[in-house]
Amino acid sequence: MESTTFCQSCGMPMGGNEELLGTNADGSKNETYCTYCYQEGNFTAEMSMEEMIESCVPHMVDGNPGMTEEAARHSMKNFFPQLKRWAAQ
């Protein structure tokens, strides 16, 4: 079993918390994407990877004391291309 699963759109750690899972069109839980990115079988917002990174920077800085916006942005620019939603781009 994986220790940490990440949303394959925004990179948020979901860690087995069902409340964070997005939903499929039939209402079932989607274990690939979080509820903020994916609801009822669709992405909640159409955006580029760069736009997603910019929307996530404040959350990453808030969640990681001492991290700068620049460090958060750099980390996500390395991590996001490995995520399912962005890997094909």
C-alpha cells in the first residue's frame, strides 16, 4: 500500500483521506484526483500547468513553514510534469 497518494492534478497529498477524493460522474470516489480539482467526472477548472502551479503556490507556502514562494514554485515545476494530468503535455 502506498504511504502517500498525491492528487494527479494539483499534487496535494491525499494520504488515504476519503474526504479529499474527487468524484466520478456516477458519484463514486476518484482516487486519482482531489475534490478541489475533480468533481462529478470533470476537472473543476480548465487551466494550464503553469496556472495550476501559480494557484497552488500560496497553499504550499502556508503548509510548509519557512518555504518561500520561489522555492514552492521551483518544487512544483519539477514535480508537476510527473503528475498524470500534466504528463502528456
